[in-house]
Amino acid sequence: MIELKHAKKSFHKTEVLKDVSIRIETGEVMVLLGSSGSGKTTLLRCVNFLEKADGGTLTIGEQNVDMKRASKKEIMDVRRKTAFVFQNYNLFQNKTALGNVMEGLVTARKTPKKEAQKLAEETLAWVGLSDKMDNYPAQLSGGQQQRVGIARAAVLNPEVILLDEPTSALDPELVGEILAVIKEIAQKGITMIVATHEIAFAQDVASKVVFMDGGVIVEEGAPKDIFRHPKEERTRQFLARILPSEDMYYI
Amino acid sequence: MNISWDYILESLKSGLQYFPNTLKLVMIPTFLGLIIGTIIAFVQTFKIPVIGKLSRVLITLYRGIPIVVALMIYNLLFTLKFEAVARFFRLNISIADVDQIIVGIFALTLMSICLMTESIRGGLIAIDNGQFEAGYSIGLTRMQTLRRIIIPQLIPISIPPLTNNVIGIIKGSSITMAIGITEVLAGALIPGSKSYSFLEGYIAAAVIYWMFTVILEQLSKYLELRGKNFKRSLV
């Protein structure tokens, strides 16, 4: 279980998160929707302490952390329980695909090298990159890089994987392969929070949809409620713009 | 005007005899500059309070002083104040016991620190912040991220500007002749004091510096290629 209570964050004078609270049960997939600048990315980054929130508390399993006053040790503990998939992959440029996936196990978790390699190879095979293990990121396509990024997060077997618009930097043809991998992680029962613009994916995989706008949560609920019967006007506006309208197919 | 090959050869021999001094004047500042410069570059990049700002100000100040001026100031202070300082620390040494080369090494080291800091800072800026974040996100500490991710990427980026710095220090080392240190240039001119073959002396010194620089350049090319094998594409 992961719970975020009253998270606040400002950059200079811009309030990006205004008192946001979310709760997600183990095994759930939460999809964060919202236009650019709505605070989705900042919310994810605060959970992993890539940004330090200005206030609020974070609960992961048994651990309770004051997000503003978290000590270095608390931050490290939270980071060991979470993993992050970046919009622009951020693979370690100086390491091969295998090296990228092994790094967290070997250096952070102190897993013996042999065991780490075995786990990393299995995970890379699972995302379909058995033949690219010795390639450096510069030698991989965007879709392949993002699959390595997902493997790097998943291999740590974290309590939650945070995915920040994992398909936004990819061309439409490659989006499918990434979403398929994410869906598989979901089916394994790993908790995930995904910020995305892929509505079809959200409808398919999400157990809970959160719609954000202007740093607050406008509406949250099961995908079918949000997509079929949105309560708030702002949600309706947003969905009208990105949901393919029924009659569009006839054009 | 005739150039005598014999005199050039004589000057080359004489200059090379003092090559160890030039080597000291280059190696020690390079080595210390690299270590201290790297530390300062990281301090500045991580915006560590007080020392980050302070080092910025000091470097800005120091970079504005020509090496000759700095050298003259240190030399004067050294000659005038050495005995007093030694007495203060109750050291039983006089200025005659100390090789003046340390004044040159000191001046070049300070110059080297400024140069290296800026080059390494430039390299660090070139590395995407996402590399740090990716390290933190998988649970690495800042030191682990630096050691495993950032520094291996920093080395190939920094080698060309660092080589440039070392070449600058090599050339700067010849200026220490002005305070009476006998290094390659002063050494190459020694035969001239008897035979007035100064032109040959300067040519010989130029040849020695040139060879030193070329060797260094080749070494840097080799290191650069070895360091960035991760950037080579499959093609």
C-alpha cells in the first residue's frame, strides 16, 4: 500500500502540487491523466524524492516519511522500495543493456554478481532483448531503450514502479511494444503508478484512474466510471479532446 | 646569418639535461590540479554552500592575473619572507637549503587548479542530469552514482580540454626561467652564454617543447579512444 497525503510542491512561485493525496493498494495500477503542467510528473518525482516536496507525508508499506524533512537514510529506504521509468529513458550511457539492468542489483542491493547477471538476463529476455544485452544505449532504438529502462526498474522487484510518460518520446509504431511490456508487469501483480496520455491503455490496464489539473486531483475512480460517466466538467472537457469520438471512425 | 647545427645539437643536449626540472614543473601541477580541480568542480556543480561560492570568487580573481605577475609576486615574497616564516615555525632551515623550483611549482599549480576546475566543470555540465537521477532512482548513493556512472562518462569528455591545459602548463613552465629556475629553456640557452649562439638555443628549446607536446597529444588520443568505446555505434 502506498499513500501520499497532502503533498505540496512549488517551483519558485508556481504551485505545481496543491495538497494532493492519493492511495493505491498493492497490485493496483494507477493511471495519472491530465494535460501537460497538471503536476503528474512532479507527483511521481516527489514519491521517489527526485524532487523534494514542500510538505506532506508518504507511506510505503510500514514506512512513514515526512516528505519535507526526510533524512538521507529515509530517502534511500524509499528509493530502494521504488523504481522509476523515465520519459526519455535515461539509460546509463557508459553501460551495456545488461550493465544497466545489473547496476541497481550489484551496487545498491549488493547482490552477488553471478546472481545479478542471471536475474538481469532473465528480465531482459522477458522484455524481448536477449539479443541486445551487450549493446550500449547509443546502439539501441528508442523502443529498445525504454524496454531496458523498464527492465532496469522491474529487476529490482520494487514495491512500486513509477512510470513517467513512458511512451511519450516514442514514435507511434513503438508505443505498442512498450505498453505490452507494461501490461505484463501489471499482470504480474506489481504495483504501478503510470502517468500517460494513452487512453486506450488506461482503459485496458488501470485499476484506478486519477485525473489531475492545475496541481489538484479533479476526479478519481475506476476507469469505466471516469471514462463513461465523468462527474466533473473539467474531466469531460479533457476526455472530449483526447477520447476518439464514436463518429470519427466513419470519416 | 648562419645557423650552426653543432650549436643546436649542443643546446639540445644542454636543454634535455634540465628536462627533469621541466617535468617536475609540469607533472606536479598537473597532478595536484587534477585532484583539487576535480573536487572544486564537484563542489561547484553540487552548489555546496559557502565553499562553492568562495571557490568561484577565488578562481575568478586568480584567473585574471598573468602567470608572470603571479610568479614574480611569489618569488619576491619567498625571498623576502622565507627566513621569517621559517623562524616563526621554529624550523632550522635557511633559504639556501630550499630549491627555488618550489616557487615555480607553486605558481603553476595554482594556475593548473583554475584551468582544471573549469574544464571538469564543463564536462560535468555536458552530462545530462538524467544520468544522476537514473542512478538515484535505482537506489545508488551520490558517491556511487559519481563513481559508477558519472566519472566514467566524464573522462572521455574531459580529455581534450585537459590535454589543452597540460600543454598550457608545459608552455607556462618556460616562464619560470624569469625567476632563475633552470629548466629546458634556460638549459638550452646555457651554451649561448659562451658562444652567443642564442638563436640555436631557442630553436633547440622549441624542438624539445614540441616533442613533449606531440607525445602528450598522442597519449591523449589513445586515452580518448579507449575511454569512449561506449559511444561507438555498431555500424
